[in-house]
Amino acid sequence: MSFNDSGTEMKITDLKVAIIGNAPIVRITTDEGIDGVGAA
């Protein structure tokens, strides 16, 4: 599914993982400049 105006799909450009205590923290960056952070 595409949300940008160019008609192409958003791509993940960077993925970083850190372990804090026993929980992994993940940060994803896209080519649209959108960042997302998740924890388990």
C-alpha cells in the first residue's frame, strides 16, 4: 500500500536494534523521512 504522491511504495532505509535490559528496542527509518520505534 502506498501513501505518498509518487505512486511508489515506501522503503525502509535504516533499521537499528538495541537491547535495554531484557527488551529489544527497534527503530525503523523510511525513505519518506518517517521514523518508528517499537519495543517488545
